[in-house]
Amino acid sequence: MPELHPIARLLIFGGIGLVVLGILVQVAVGLLPGIGRLPGDIVIERENFKLYIPLGTMILLSVVLSIALNLIARLFNGGGR
């Protein structure tokens, strides 16, 4: 089997990563009842129109992921030295 081009490999692993992320989000929504309906989430409903902007959820996820990735980076960098 021929070696994959680096861009092809990036696209394949990126796609797999998105599928895994989608599954994790679906599971998290089922386990955490408030996710998606937090204060700050904007919902505009009209007759044939619904706009959902999850600002509160995005801010919460950003903070949680920032903390988690910083902790992981410190573990791999030998305690932040």
C-alpha cells in the first residue's frame, strides 16, 4: 500500500476526530442536563424560523477545555519548568 500524502493523512485523522468529538458531545448532552440551555444561550423563535446561539455553553466549554489542555500541557512538559 502506498504511503499517504501528509494532507490526506491530516484530512482522514481530522475527520475521525470530528466524528469522535460529535459522539462525545452527544453523550455529554445526555449526561449533563443543563448543557445547551445555560444562561446566556440565545434562542429566537418565529413562525418558520428558529435561531439558537449557545453563547453561555461556548464560554463554559472554552473555559473547561482551556483548563484541561493547560493541565495536560504541564504534565507533558515536566510540570511547567
